[in-house]
Amino acid sequence: MTRTPALSKLMEVARRKTDVAAQLLGASCSRSREEENKLALLLDYRRDYQARFDAAIRAGVDRVELRNFHEFLRKLDVAIEQQQKIVAQHQGNVAARRDEWRAANRSLKSFDTLARREQAATTRRERKREQREHDETAARALRTASRR
């Protein structure tokens, strides 16, 4: 594809920006999944501990154990709440990175469209030139043949 040097440079910059944005988006998605997995583990642990607490209540526990269960469940709830905030923050980061990638990709596609239009114009000019040369050659051949 024949391109002007400026358009080639713009496309290269846009391609690099798109690649960087894609890498950042991938890293952000990965980190978000890690935080979601931590939250899932905390929630699973909370359910398991709640089940143990319920079983201990049915079996009968003294006040100290009951207070310890309640205190630990409260701490788990605080940890879960904090982790939910972290997950929400990372999901926001993913959304922002996705928007950045989309913007970079739109820019790259715009430059690619310009390059294709430029190539199409060049191809049209080349075809016209070739047609003109062909017509001139045919006209000369016709003139030469008519002179004989």
C-alpha cells in the first residue's frame, strides 16, 4: 500500500497506542479477575464459617465462643465489604482501559480508512495513466497502419 510518510507515521503511532492500550486493558482485566477471585474466596469462607457457627449454636456454645464467632463474622463482613470496594474500583479501571483501547482502535481504523482511500486514489490514477498510455499506443498503431 502506497502511503504518504506522514500517514505512515500516524498509523504507526496509532498502532503503538492501540497495542499499549490493549496491554493495559489485559493487565487491568487480569487484576480485576484476581480481586474478584479473592472476593469469592472470602464469601465462600464466610458461608462455611456461618455454617460452622450455626452448627455450634445447635450443639450449644458458651458465651465466649458465641462472642468469638460473632466477632470473627463481623471481621469477615468488614473484609468482604472492603474487597467489594476493591473489586468495584478494578471494574471501573477495566471500563476506563476498555474506553481507552476503543478510542485508540477507532483512531487506528480512521487512519487505515484514510490509507485505503489514498491507495484507491493512487490505483485510479495509475489505471487512468495506463489506459491513456494504452490508448496512445493503440492510436499510434492505428495511424501507422492507416499510413500503409
